[in-house]
Amino acid sequence: MSSSAPIFLIAHPRSGTHALTSMISQKPDMFVFGEVFNPSPDSELYPANYYHFLRAIIDTPLASPKNAETRFTAYLGFLRSRARGLRVLVDAKYDTLHLFDMELRDISAPPSIFSFLSKQGAQIVHLKRNVLHIYFSLMNAATANQWQVMKGEEARRPTLLIDIDLMMDFVTKKTFEEQQVSRFVRSTDSYIEVWYEQLFGPGAVGAFHHLSTFLGIDNLIGEQSSFTKQITQPYDQIIENWADVVSALRNSPFAHLLDAAAPIAQTSSSVIAAQ
């Protein structure tokens, strides 16, 4: 794999992408763009955002749906030009993976971006996280109105009252979504699937070594994240109805989510063979 290959970090929100990219961005040959596909109002302040690019090409052939692949290639070239010769990393969330689809794509087919990335020789890092932890992180951030905590900042410590029905609906939908994205990722030529619980937990050294080797980036574990964990206490200390949460999960197909352990990272077989 070329050391100049672009990297796409694909994850659900609240999966630790900011913590990971802050570590990767400390490498002198890396240029991290962040969430360039985010359509939020704040994206208007970010010149590399995909929607700025779309406005610039609105009256050109690239705007046509039939030119989706050419448009993606042009946008990637645009990012490379802004990176000034450095290696590009893009943070792409699950809900933005459809942006490059043809209008008539079969609903069960992988989003077109995955075939485009393979053709570009891109490396995909699928950062996964226990969806129950994602839900608690989302509830904590919304309750505290604090979505990221930088080093040196004080994290707010709210107590949480979990709506069991909403939690179970979230877990059901997001488990299916993660499984689908995994299937799409594994159809590409160069990918690695890593778990938040390993990168920022007891297995950090081994997990970061595996990721560093895959990406060809030296010693990622040696870098310090600019962000800190927002939930550091045991869940039973911050969730008022923790017993109800446990009971609901134990009596569902998702009891395994209460286990803190994460599976081993999975890498494309072609990459494993090359190492």
C-alpha cells in the first residue's frame, strides 16, 4: 500500500473519531480534514467542506448524477491540493456515506463511495464502538450540553435517567447499521476494523500497533489525544435506573452489549498477506 494513499475513517458519531484523528494529526506527514461531509451550519466556516465544493460545480457537468464517480475523484483531488502534498485523512460518519450514490442505486447495494475508494487505492479504517456505550455517551453529552472535552477542560458530570424503550430502539437500529457498514467495508480492497474499547482501553498498545502497521504510520500509541473521556465513572454510578437498563438488556438479544470486551480487529486479507 502506497504511503500516500488517502485514509477514510468511517464511524458512527460518538465513536471516538476526534480522539483518534487528534493523535494521527500530530504526525508531520498527515493532513486531517475532519468531517468534511457534515452539512451542519458550522460547516459553512470550513472551506474544504463538501458542500462548498458542490456549490462551486453546480453549473458544470460534474453536478450530474451520472458523473458521481468523476465528481468524487475531483473532490478527492481538491482535498489533496489543500493538503499541500501531505497524506489525506477524512472523517466520514455513517449518515454521510450515501452522498455519492447514483440516483437509482438498489437499496440493498453498498453505497457507491466504497467502490470509489477501492478504485482510488484508499485505506478504510472502520472505527467501531459498542452501541450501548454510544447511546450512553450521546445521552451524557446532550444532558451536559458538552459534546467534546479538550485536555485541561473540566467534564460536566450529570446523572442520567435512561428511557428504556428509546434505548432499546437505538440499540436495535444501530446494531443493524453497524453490521451493514461492516459488510460494505469488508467488500473493499484495503480496510481495518478497530474498536474504540481497544484503542482507548486495556488493549491500547496492541490495537494501536495493528493500526499503525496497517496505515504505515509510526508509533501512534506514542501520541497524546487532545480530547479526554467524558464518562469515566462506572455506569451504575451515573445512571439512576441502571438496574432497569440491565434487566431490559438481559432479556433481549443484546445482552452481550453489557460485556465490556471488544472483538479482535479485522483487516483485509490482502493487506495481511502483504505484511
